[in-house]
Amino acid sequence: MKGKYVIPVFVPHLGCPNDCIFCNQKSISGQKKNITKEDVTEIVDSYLKNIKDKKAPKEIAFFGGSFTGIDIKLQEELLQAANKYIKSGEVESIRISTRPDYINKKILKMLKKYKVKTIELGVQSANDYILKRIERGHTFEDVKKASKLIKWYGFNLGHQMMVGLPESTRIDEINTAKALIKLKPKMVRIYPVLVIKNTKLEKEYKEKIYEPLTVVQAIEICKTLVRMFADKKIDIIRVGLQTTDEIKEPGEEKSEVVAGPYHPALRQLVESAMWYDAIVDKIKKLNVKVKEVEISVNPIDVNNVIGHKKENIIKLKDTYDVVLKVKSNEKIAQGKSKIEITKTYK
């Protein structure tokens, strides 16, 4: 999604037939009122006015709820409001998110009419027992059918999965990633479960039925999943919920998060942990007692190599007594590195 401006329009809980036990969509989206076509125009106009790079591609994204489950009249009104910016050339594309059981040929034909380009499906898990446990209201077979239809009609397919769901294990989450990879989405989002106020999951948490992941546990499983998707050239467009006035550190004023692996820079923590593993692996292969190494990476990767609050530099020194120096080099491709021993122990 690099180089593209996303204009978010939230449709909180509209069209959703039930409450999953983890969900309070109005808290997750930060949106308290339902959306109208006038709201769409106001939001898009405001974003277009403030975007500095007027030539950059822009996308209107309907997030939250289940877009294709909305009353068809309102659905078309919202799409018409967005489509006028496609016609004027001010916006390049439209994206929606929805449930897999609210996808059929009639709906897809209508979305094509209004130039929707990308459809993201809330999958959460490939394990039918876990889908039933979280009161999702559909099976993984619905995900497979919807994914194939979406691709057949020529849309970009996106998937959203969750880690840390009740009774879900690391194996379940790896199997979910494997199942999604088989369906060949263009992109994926990974959301560690947060316990949100006024949800069934909050009740389970307070009754000690459910225990959320820690930040460290979330990083470990997300590391594995990110590698799996990246190896298959599937874009990972988000790791962790976006910080809003309601989604922030538990205990902070107005925070709706009761517990769980919240961190404002979760993706950076995951990518930094992956870099740390890669650096340690390279050092071990050098077969000498390393005292200091210099690693050269693309400027985009520098912060992740250093780690959040210099975590990787500190950890490498504490664990292996190795000093890590990081150098920026534009000639090195993003995600690649060059390592050089600068000092060894005699």
C-alpha cells in the first residue's frame, strides 16, 4: 500500500448479523454514529483537501461492520457517494470489508458497477470449532467459497485473521495462515485479540475463562505468520489494531481496552524481532567469537534493525556480548542486509 492514500470511512456494525464475543465495533472503529452518504462526501472532501501529494493514488475504504450486509438501498447510496470521486478522477479505487457469508454473485455484480476494487474478508480462523466458539456465525467453507468468487469476478482479495482467540493455539493460527495462503489473497491483516469493554470476551476474562496473549506472545506468533505470508509474496498491510482515542493502553483515559497485547507500534516490534533473529543467525554462521558487527541495510529498515527503544542493540549486547552498529545504505534492497565483523575476541 506504499505511496497510496487511504481515506477511511467507518460503518460501525452496520450489516453485521451478530456480535462475535470479542467485538464492540463502535469501540474498535472509534465511530459512534451510523454513516450517511453526506458523511461520505464530507469525509472524502476533507481528506482530499488536506492531502499534500495531489497526484498520489487515493482509495476510499469502507471499514468496520459488514459492508455487503447493509440494507441494499444504503449500500448503494454510500457507493454512489464514493463512486463520484472515481468518475471525477480524484480517487483511484474503492475498498470494502465484509463477512464471507455476505458475498454472492448479485452482490459482486453490484460492487463491480460502482468500481469497487478490493474486498477484504473477516476470516479470523480456519478452525470451525473456534469460529463456533467465538460465535462468528459462519464456517471456513464460507470463506473458501467467497474467496473464490471474489477472485473469479476480478477483485483484489484481502483476508483478516486473528491470533489469541479463545481456545486457539499456535498450531491453529499457523494452520489458518496455511489455509489462507492456499486461497491466494493479495493482502492480509493480522490482529492479536484485545479484550474490549462491553463484550462477551470481557465477561470471560473477568471470570478467568479467557486469558489474553501477552505482547511478547503476540510478537512470537505474528513473527511466524508474517514470514509465512511474506514468503508467498502476500502483502501484510497491518499487524495489530490501529491506535484511536478508544483503542490504546488499558487504563488510559477513554481507553476501551481492558486487557490484551496492545502496543502502539506492534508491527515494528514484530519486524524488529524478525531482524534480531536474522542477525543472530548470521552471526552464528560466522564461526568466530564476534565482539562487534556492522550491519548495512536500506534506510527504510534502519529503525527496525535497531529496534524499538534500541531493543535489538541492547538485547544483542546483553545476550551475546556483541556490539551492533547499523549503517544506512540506499544500494541495499529493502529487507536485505550486509554484515561485516569489525571486532573479534582474541
